Amino acid sequence: MKEKILIVDDEEGIQSSLRGILEDEGYSVKSTDTGEKALSVLKGENFDLVLLDIWLPQKNGLKVLEEIKTFDETIQVVMITGHGSVESAVKATKMGAYDFLEKPLSLEKVVLTSQNAIRQKKLEDENIQLRERVKSKYHLIGNSPSIQKLRTEINRVAPTNGRVLLYGENGTGKELIARLIHQQSQRKNNRFISIYFGAIPDDLIEFELFGRVKGTFSNSSKDKKGKLLLADGGTLFLDEIGEMSLATQAKLISIIEEQKFEPVGSSGPVSIDTRIIASTNKNLKELITKGDFKEELYYKLSVLPLVIPSLRERKEDIPFLINYFLKYFSLEYGKKQKHMSQEAMNAFINHSWPGNVSELMNVIERFVIMVPEEEINGSHLSLLVEPRESMLTSNMNEFHSLNKAREQFEREYIHKTLVTHNWNFPKAASTLNMDVNQLHQKIKSLGISFLG
């Protein structure tokens, strides 16, 4: 899209020459001769830049500038001033004008100043968008009692340096909560560093966590800072600590006690000041009983335990989440914002969502991309499921026991019935000759998900 410029000057010759040179530079240009007309145009149309003469009939340029800034601070304004009015132009810059141009105008300077002003607007817009994205990404959505309770607990624990242990199923947003705690802490201006133990082999965990010194191994050509040191002064998020080896657990106990550690191959300890937030989707007390998790570490990490509710426990938040993600991904992909029919909304609310908020977010992203209409309705539910259905059918021959084959057939048959009725549970239950509660139990036991 072309950047748009509005010229406001009561001299027709200046309007004409400025319009000509700026249109030659590729801008979309409009012009007017009074402040009143300019304000009317600006309130009905977006512009990137206004070239505004200080001396205008009736309402002068300073008054017009003041009004522009009251309804849209993002518009860049460059003042045009005659000889001897530089003092007024300086006043205008203090009021928010980007710059000023003196008559007689140098067309070369007009072009350069316009380019710089529009570049500045783009930078400011990008900064605003970045701040909004950061804000929107890391906040809790919903008003259910469980989320209100969690929000209160976060506000209490965040300002402290106490270690936090987050419990929650996969997809409930444990890292999001950890980042929220960090952002509301006294460490918010320092780093938030995370390490996911489920994705790193045991023999590499210590390198990732503690770092290593150059030359420790034949392929280590330079020092590598560990996550602990990177998070010094900030927050270290230990994601899924139930996957941590016993040897690493023992070292972590010592680090928590002494606030120091030794990088692999180092000849001396490194002191740190790092707040630890850990998370797990496992029952750590069961792991302790089995000998797979050290009880001492459990108590050291669980100073401030927080439980993150599953989506099944806060179904009343699903419509809020859906509307938020519809808006978020519509903006992300530059599409007109979609909305969801009540029929589709009911299907979403009644789904079991085994992947919790992460699954819901991914499904909404798919809908925004794939559905061409503005309204998402029942017909779209089956449309997105069909490719998965054919894959399920092709896999039937892979099962070698009668029970497995029966389970697969039952899963597929129930799923197809749900799709046929656009995820209307009472209708599907009637077709299957069972009540709705039995149907929900079957969906859960068979692991039937919304998209297959």
C-alpha cells in the first residue's frame, strides 16, 4: 500500500507543486486549504503524514496540530512556515510535530523530510505492535473461579524470590505462567531462560544447564554458557522436571543450597543469583515412591506450588479463548476477523480438549487459515475432519489383535457419527443408542479428539 500524505496550505501553487513532487515519489497525496477541512478529512481517513501550514485562515496550524494529536497521536505532522515564523515552528515541535519546513520550500528537502517522518511513523507503529503482542501473548484469558484463583496466586508469588513449582497437564500453559511470574517480578528487566528436559538427551543435559569450558572435549572449540549462568539475575524455568536424571537432580540440590556451580571442565565455581521456576505434568510424589525423583529436590522446588487447571475444569472460559484466538490469528494472517456460530461454539465447548489451551489455539489457527467465510459454523467442522478420517481407515490393517481392531472401529464409528451430526452430542447419542453421559465417557476413554 502507498503511504498517504495530506497537504494543508491555503496557497494553491504550493499545494500543486507539493502534490506533484510527492506523487512522483510514489505517495498517495490529498490536499486542502483550511484547517477545518483538514480535520474533517483526517477523522474519516487514515494518513501517515500531514504537511501543515502554520498560517491558515480561521483556525491556524498550531490549533489544527493540537486537535490532530488529541484524536490520533500516530500521525506524523511536519509544519510549513514562512520566513520569520521559526519560533512558532519550534513551538509546534514541542507540541508533537515531527519537524518543520521553511518557505520558500526546497523540494529536495520536502522529499527527504517526508521520507524520514514516514519512516519514524513505521518504527513507532512497529514498537506499539510489538508491545501489544508481548502483552497479549503473556496473559491469562478467562474469568472462571479457577483462573481467578490462579491470577491471585500469581500476584502473590511474583514479587518474591521464592521458588515456584507449577503443576499442569500438557498444553495448559505452564511456560506462559512462568513468564507471567517473571514479568511481574523484580527480575523482569533481566533474562527469562527456559530448558525443556523432555527434549534433551541425558548426556547433554549438564552441558545445557551448566555450560562447558573450551577444550573440555575434542569438538568443543569455544566456551558455552549454560542456562544457569544465562539466567543470572533473572529467572530459570525448568520445564518438565520429572524427566530430569537422578544425577542432575543431585547437582541441582547442591546449586540451590549454595547458589554456585561449576561449568563442565571448569577449575572453579561460578556464583549465581537465579530464581528457579519448575513445572511438571507428572505426580512427583509417585516418582519419589518409585525412586525416580529425589524427595529433597521436591521440597526445595515446591516452596510455592501452583496448580494450572485443565480446560475441562474451566469450560466457561472457552468462548473467551476462542474469540481471543480468532482475533489474534486474523491479525496475524491479515484476514478479516471471523466469528463462530452458536452451533460451532457448542461443539467446541463440549469437546474434551485433551491438549488443553494449546490444542484449542492450534485448531483456531487452522480455522482462520482454512475457512473462507466470515462465520465458522457446523458445516466447517466436518470439512476439516474428513482428511483425518481417510487416514484412520487406511490404518485399520495395522492392528493384530481383535481388541485393538474393535477399539479402532468403535473410535472411528463414534467419530463419524459425531461428524455427521456436526458434533451435536444429543443427536449423536440418540443415533448410537446411548445417553449423552455414556457418549462423553466413550469419547474420553477412546481418546477421540476434535480433529480426529
